[in-house]
Amino acid sequence: MFRTTVLTAGKRVSLVLGLPAVLFAVWWFATAGSTDFYVPPLSTILRKFGEVWTGARLKSDVLPSLLRLGAGYLLAVVIGVGLGLLVGLSRVVRDVLEPVLELFRAIPPPVLVPVIMLFAGIGDTMKVIVIVSGCLWPILLNTVEGVRAVDEVLSDTCRSYGIGGPARLWHLVLRSASPQIVTGMRQSLSIGIILMVISEMFAASNGLGFTIVQFQRSFAIPEMWSGVLLLGLLGFVLSLLFRLAENRILAWYHGLRRAQRTP
């Protein structure tokens, strides 16, 4: 039993890390001995990575970026799920808001950055709003579709047993819609990382986006690549943490899927 568990865990780790390891190997050998100023060897980038992203730099640039990302992402989750429940449960609200939602959803969030700067300034508030403006839509739309797809038989059963109000919302609606809500949250996470960087490229004084642009403007190319590498690693770690949280939150759903596939 223990051996089987170890083998399964090892297989999962190899599947997760296999392709990144191959890509790093290809990058290493493809750039080894490179004399191109704009494409330095990976060994040089890794050396600069260790020099640049020290404790002081992590505190002054990486931590503020993560705090903005976390604030914008969590705010988008609260607004998206709350508004999605309202729109999904009410046909009248859906008919009224759907044209407006489709209008704003079609606007690329980076285009809104100058507009948001006009009324929110250039501080952290602007950056958080930019992240919210992009992360909101996948969560909102997936929540609406998840709420609308609640099983009618289960709804009638709740109605028959007099289960309504918060109890019905929590135990039936949210539970049934949770797989699609989590899907929207997963999509929004990658969007949030992109918008975090974009927002920090506009009138910022710290953050990953600001630092990478400063390296590019000063022609510190290995340092710039080290920042790009850090963003990739950050996205990978956040995605892995999200997958772990998803497996825990939706353990009942994945168990049901496995039971249905078992002959």
C-alpha cells in the first residue's frame, strides 16, 4: 500500500515537473555560449537571478506585487460570486444586466488602465482595480452558468422539504455551482498575474512589472530575463497551490466523477 502511494506520488511529480525540466534543459543548451547581447546564456540569467532577487528585493518588489494580486483577486472572487448568484437566480436581473455585462466584458482590461488612472490615481488602488477588472469576468460568467445549471430535481426536492433561504443557497446552489466557480477562479488567476504586471508598468515605483521595465530601459538584459523567469516561477507555484486547494475543496466532486467512471 505504501509502495503504491509512493509510486503514484512520484508519477504525479514527474508529470508536473517533467515538461518544465525539459524546457529548461533545451533553454540551457540552446543558449550555452551565446554571445547575443539580448539572449544571454541561461547560466548567466540564473547567476543574476540569485544576485538580484535577494531578501531586500523580495521585500521591496515581489511582496507588494503579491499583495496587490491577492487583494484584487479576492475582491474579484467576492464580487463575481455574489453578482453571479444574483444574476443566475433571477431571470429579471439577468435580462436587465446581461447587455451591460456583455458590453464591459468585451473591453480589454489593459485599455482601461488610463481611464482607471484618471479617477483612482497612480497608487495601489489603481493597480488593484485593474486586476479586478480582468479577474471578475471569468468568475462572474462561470458562476452564472453554474447557478443556472442546478439540477431541477434537486431544486424540487429542496422545495418539497421546505429547504429555502440561506440553507438552500449554501447546500444546493453554491455546492452545485462550485465546480464551475472554481473553473472561473482558475482562469482568473492567470489573468490576474498578467494584469498585475501591466498595472505596475504604468507610473509605478515598485513591483515586478516596474522592476522588469527598469532593467529593460537600462539595458540590464540578464537582470530583465531573471525577472521574466521569476514571473514564470511565480505563476507555476500559484497554479500548483490553486490545484491543491481545488482538490481539497472539490474532493466530493472528483470522488463522484471517479465513482461514475468506475464500471
